[in-house]
Amino acid sequence: MSQSQIDATALLCRMLDRDKLEFDGQAVHSAANKEAAAHLLRERLLVLGDSLGYVTCPECRIEQARVVRDVSREKVALLCPECEDVIGPRHLTYMYKAALSRFVSTLLVGLDLTPGGMKMVELDRIWRLGTTQPARGKALTSYFARQMFRPERALRMKEQLSLDKTGQSSMVLTSSELPLPVSSPMADFDVRSLVTIGRVGQSKFEFFADRLGEPGPQILAEAAPGTTLRYVRTNATAFVAGVAYPLEPSQQKILLALMGNRDHELDKAALKNACGSQAEKFSPPKEFQRNPIVYDRFINYLTDDRRYALTILDEDHDWLR
């Protein structure tokens, strides 16, 4: 394992934990980062971004110098308010950014997982990479998350583990430094820093087997929920025939009120009170006008009793009754 791979992994992780996934040319071509950046460029994990119109002056290293013109393939003319006319290396005008999707693909290859089992949980921040079975009857679901030092990111990760029911059978890889703060929502979970368990390799992330453990055969991605109310409380979402229907706050309150009632039935007045509705003319069907499929599938109005009843389907029998 070369030192350039070690340094490349550390540099990439620092970049992945930034709000903007980029460094300027001065940082990338500095003596400390040059070899690491070259390795990332070879693996196409680091790519050229936009060109800069102003750069830090290479002579005084304080003022912002305007890029005036090209001098040669490797040099540019700059105008510094302090040093005036300056000739500097062209790489100062480059911005470099992390190739995020390619990096996630290298994690999949390193874990012997396929793209079909991968799911982006939060745009460009959290991924569920897939599930393997290291031992018979014991599944392990792997995730990758950037910026785990942020409480809101750690909380979103914890919520996803709860939703997937993988809290005790998960491994969360992160570009962030460990340990996490003791106050972090993910402090008690299996979180592993990439710089300690592997290195950027050729077309894949090379994990150390003694630190990662045997990944085992891949398990097909879990089937999407069918028709269920299981995620109403945690994700404000109802599923009908595998399709997720995000709920408006008033819709979520109506369903939660019926779910929380012992008989799962309430008349209009009781349902309005349970929801805390202040509407002068409270009407559950009207509240679901923008989600009629959810209303029709889960709520039944009992005309004789003048009560709203929850329809409990097979997928919810084990926890809702």
C-alpha cells in the first residue's frame, strides 16, 4: 500500500466533508497534496471544475490577483493590487471537485455490491449501499454518509436505520473523522471512518479484510413496502401498492389519531379533537383531496355509525392491532 494511496484517501475524505466538494488549484498542487491529488486524478475521483477569474497572488500570497491572459500552456499573467504584474502557474486558475458518484461506485466494487441494490437516502449525502450476509441468517446492511460530524446529518442517518430496521445489523462508512461527539445521534452505532479501514485503489476502494470483516454473499435489495401505514409516524408517508405517498401534516394527524385509538374508529367530533383541528368545518375527505388514494385505501366511513374507521391491511396486522 503506497503512501500516495494513504494520502489520497485522506485528501478525498477532507474534500467529501466540505459543503462544496472542491479545492482550488493552489491547494491541490501544494507540496503537501500534490502526489495525493495526482493519484485521485488518475482514478478520476478528482476532476476539473470551473476556472477562476481571481486567484491568490503567488508572490505576496495575500492579495487576490486578477487573471489577465494566457502566457503559455503552463503560465498565466496576473494583476495583483500589491505586486502589480505577476506571472503564475496556470493551475492556480483551476478548481477541482470530487467525482462523488464515481467514488460511491468504488465503494460498491470494494464491498462486492451491485448498483441495483444501492439507494440514495439523502441527495449527495447519504447512501444505502446494499446488504450482505457474512454469516448464515445474519444480514449486514452497509451505508455511506458524508459530514457525519453534523448533528442533523447523524440524525437523518439514525432515522434511516430506524426506518430500515437495521440499527443492530448495519455498518455506516463515513468520510468524517472519528470518534463522533458523545452527543451525536449516531454515537452508539457502528460507524467506521474510511481512512482507517481502507484506501483508494485502482477502480475500487480497497478495504482491509481484517478491519472490515468478510462481506459475505450479497442479498437482493429489500422489497419495497406494499400497502402499509408503518411509516406514517416516522416518515409522514403512506405506501399503497409499493408507491410512497407523502402526507400533509393534517393527513398524518388524522391517520395517527385512528391508529392510536383502541378500536381504530372515531366519530367526526372525536377525530377533530384528536387531531387538534381548528377548522370550522372539519372534513377528513376534504383534508385528503390531494391524497385521495390514501384516504380510499385506509379510511372507511361507516354510514350507520357515523364514524371513521381505519382499514387495517395484512402488512400492518402484526403491529397495529
